[in-house]
Amino acid sequence: MIIYGKNPVRELFTDNNSTIEELFLSDNARKHRNSDLLKSANKRGVKVSFLPHEALTRLSQSPYHQGMAAKVANFEYSRVSDIIECARMRGEKLLFLILDHVEDPQNLGAIIRTVNALGAHGIAIPKDRAASVTPSVIKASAGAVQHVLIAKVVNLSTLIKDLRKKGVWIVGADTQASKSLSEEKLGGLDLAIVVGNEGRGLGNKIRGDCDFLLSIPQSGKVASLNASVAAGIIIYELMKQRKS
């Protein structure tokens, strides 16, 4: 996999567990041979190649590489059990996201970045008909994908049933819900938050699987929020409840 962009590439070098096969830099970077990035590459024994801007664009399959890219092993997904164990190890109630077929890579990248910033424990995504972790998602996450546990599952309904057996409460984000996020006090519970598809929201089956359906209070004229914005608001509110 080719990772591109300044923040994603630099984050790779902050993670001692990342496997970096080769670093690609713009020809212009030759004059910065004493940069911290090159020093890190040399220290880890990573091969460094200098390429023309156009060659980097072809390699990245994107014009937004910002003069650097890296070849790494394909992204390794976690297990849902790893996410649950993360919460236990931190001595915290579980808080993670289930994404019901979010398709936009930019949305997925932004959600990953939000999960990392606000301290939730991870994300579960479906195997089919949804965005997965690709170079464009990693770029959109600004490298946060290196620090977030992401599980890919075959069936979301099965996942929800398994979580419920473990005492996890399932909360669906739904603009039509009669109760708002601010009306429920959920800070003391193990929670999985389900965020729906950008167009249709939660699927009917998944909506029926949820223990709670909650809306985000809004006063504007636009009826719905971007999936990544909604996820950020919900996580922030629940984290705030946990600290109050």
C-alpha cells in the first residue's frame, strides 16, 4: 500500500510498530537531507528514493501527496475483542463506533481522526458496501489511522447481538428519534454508537437492533449533519457525561 501526504507519512515514523518498506520524496527534498524525517528513515534502515513531482503523483494516484509517500504493508484490521480489551486495559467503560455502511472515504478518514482525538476505543465497519481503510482514507485521517483500532466485520446485526450479550448498550444516531442526545445520561454504560450511511441513515434492520435511538439537537434549517460531524458531536457529549 502507498501512503501519501505529510501528516500520514510522518505518523508512520512515530509508530515503532509500522513496517515501512520505502520512503519516496520529491526531488526538492534533496536539499533537506538533514531533516528529521530523513534521519528517522536512516535510523530505521528505510530505503529513500527521490522522485519528480509527476512521478510521485503517479505513484500515489493522487495530486495531493505534498511531496512525500511511503510504501507500507497493507493495513491490518483489529478484532472487535481487541477494541473491548482496549477499554478494559484503560479502566474505562467501552465507547466505540459502528458505521452502518458509510461510503465516503473522506467521512471515514474524518471519523477515524475524531475517534483518536476524543479518546473513543475504536471503530467497526462492514466488510461489503462501505468505505475501508485505503490510502485516501489514511490521508483524510491525517495519520490518525495509526492510532485507532478498526475492525471489519461480515454482519453488523450479528456484531450487535454479540455485543448485547456482553452487556454493551447499542445507541443509534437517528435524526427522527424522539429523544435527543442531551436528554439521556449514558455516561456510566458500555456503549456502541451506530452512525448511518450518508444518504439513507441507519438501515431498517440495524435501527431495529438498537437499544436507543437518539437525535442531535439542532436549531438550523438543514435537517441532517455529515456523518463525521454527527459522530464527533455524539462522542464529545458522551465523553463529557463520563467526566461530569
